Amino acid sequence: MLDSAHIQPFFAGSGRYQSLLLPIFLLGATSTFVSCSSKAQQQEGAQAPPPPTVEVIEAKQQNTQVYAEYPGQTYARNLVEVRGRVDGYIERWLFKPGQQVKVGQPLYVLDLRPYRAALQQAQGTLRQTEADLAYAEQQTSLLQADANLAAAKANLVRAQQDYERFKPLVEQDAAARQDLDAATAALRSAEANVRANEANVQTTKISTQTQVQSAEGRVQSQRGAVQTANLNVSYGTITSPIAGLIGDTLVPIGGLVNASSQTPLTTVAPLDPIWVRFKVSESQYLEFQRLRARSGNRVVPLELTLADNSRFPHGGRIENTLNQVDVRTGTLEMQAMFPNPERVVLPGQFGRVRFISEERPNVILIPQRAVTQNQNIQAVFVVGSDNKLSARPVKTGQRVGDQWIIEQGLKPGEKVVVEGLVTARPGAVVTPKPYRPDSGQKGTRKQGSSKG
């Protein structure tokens, strides 16, 4: 018996073609069991063997859901590479590969001695620069210039008083003319001295302001140097930028961390939610869009089947569809998001994404193992009311789990052989009993519902 997963419908041909192929199929089905029949005939003279027992199911109409299913692979959408921001040698690493880490959790500790020394040096230079600023702000030179100006103005007042005292005396010939000339010269000198000291005050004021501004600039620059040194010290402890599952370390203890290196120290993968990328053909994409339109553009719920055929307990939804079809493969990538609070699913796992694409009412479903194939003809064995077997050609439709939808060839109420086909032949009398699914091949893979 061929694997029913490879069975193709045969009703595409004419009735004449089917009538020619059916005897061939029956001949092939009969020849499969020649050895059993021959052995039975040899014993017939001694004692007639009891009819073989077969397990059957009754064909019934039922409503079913048809799934569209696509292979996919999980990935972490925001996988982060952990890198060093300063150079240094690793003294310790503070995590175990594969553990869950939190945001800001320390991962590596570098040798911080060079950065602590640089911080102390920057702090010392800052204190010296702040002292220079404080001295400049005291404006000592400006105070001296103001004092000189005040003295010059006092001399001018005395010179003015001497001039005013000698002038009327000279006019009355009570004093010598040369005394008035001396007083006049002293007055002019005092006036010039005042103007010179006023200019000196202005120059000193500008110079003092420049010195203060320069000192303030140096203080700001040095404060920045201290902040940079502090950051470098803090960068010496490398922390996790996000919460997630951490990978293995790529640099051992004692290894050199280079801030410009292209190789990360490790990676952190967020697991909740987990993402799945899968590809669909152009026609499948159009079918999906029509499905969304029929549902009023509501979110189409997705299911995820894992590699061990277990059903992931959390439903997902499509979040992204890439903007163009790959011309090489004719496929379009879609990206789905699934909640993963238990963090069971890891990036890189394979699975199958599926969603309900169609509701089929009143269809007949039979196990795939009940369908046989010979030369592209699919058929089943049916037990009649007289317990005799007959081969019945059928047309299979879509696959639903481990069952086929039978489009043509069976009627409700007919008994179809599922187990015991190895002893079955057309016309043979059998003893039917209800089919027990656990009596078949226990290793048969449970397939997710999908389109055939």
C-alpha cells in the first residue's frame, strides 16, 4: 500500500479511461495477496479457514474545517548583539549561557584601573581650572585700575583747586604769573592722567571678562572630561541592553574587548513574543487576502505546530508582509507573531503555521491509510451487506489531519476497510469490526489539517 500522502485524484480523465484502469487496479490489488490466497487454497481441503477480520469505519457526513498550512521558522525579531563600548581585558563574566537576563543586568566586568586613573586625573584638572576661574572672578586687576583712577581724579580735583586759587591772585598782581602757569600745567596733567586711568579701567575690565569667560570654558570642558571618564568607568561593566535569553560568550576571561570589533561578546534574544517567518506563493497570498476580505479584514488567527507535532498553546497573527515577491522563487515572505510567555519556543526552530481557510459542510472523511493507490488510481475496499469486499474507486479532495475528504466514490453509511488490507481481496468474505485508531501504526505522524 502506498503512502496516502502521495495519492492524487484520478477523476480528471474520461469514463472510458477509468473503466480501463479499474481492472488493472483490481488485478494489482489481487496480485498483492497471491501468496496468502495460495496458502489458503492449500489448506482448504483439510479445513476451511475462518474469514479474516478487518477493521472498518462507517462513512458519515460531517462538517469540517480546512486549513492552509505553511512551513516556517522562528526567530527573535529584536536580537541584540552585546558589544563593549571601551577597550579592556575581561576580569569576570557574570552570567551562564542560556539563562534569562534582565535589562541592565551586569554581564562582563573589565579591568577598570586605567579608566579610574583617567577619572582621577580629570577630576584634578577640573579642580585646578575651577580655582583659576575663582581667581579671575575676583577681578583683582580691575580693582587696582579703579583705585588708580580714583587717585587720578583726586589729583585732578587738587589741581583744579590750585588753578582756581592762583588765577584771581595773578589778575590782582598778588601772585606771580609763573605760579599760575605751574597750576595750569598741573591741571592739564591731572586731566590727562584721569583720561589714561579711565582707559586703563576699560581695558582691564575687558581683559578680566575675557579671563573669566576663558576660565569658565575650561571648567566646562574639564567637567565634560570628568563625565567622559566616569562613563568609561561605568562602561567597564557591560550590561544587558534588553531582557531575553542570553547566548554563549565569544570572549573568555582575560580576553581583550575592542570597542571597534565586528565580533560581539554575546547575543540576547527576546523570546516573548516569538516571531515566525514563512513564505507563500503568489496564489496563496491572493487567497489569503480574499479570506481577509470575506472576514471583514479582521485578524486571521494563526496556529503553530512544533517539530514534535505538538500544538503550540498560544495563537498568533500576521504582523508583517514584505513588500515584494521574490522573482527567483515566486514567493512572498510573511511574518507572524506568537505570544511566548513560557519561553518554550526558541529562535531557529522549525514549525508549521496554519489557519482556517475554508468551512466544508457535509463531507465524508476517512483515514488516509484506508486509501490505496495503483497506477494513479485511488480506491478503497468496501464491505457489503453480505460481508464481501469490493474495490471502490474514489476521488480524494483536501487533507484534514490524517484523513482525506472523499469528493466522489462513497456514500454515507458504507463500511470502509481501514485495517486488515493485507488480507483483503475483492470478493473475499471478511468479518468486520469497528476501527480502533490505536490499533494501526503507532508511529504514523499526526498531520495538521491542511489543504491537499
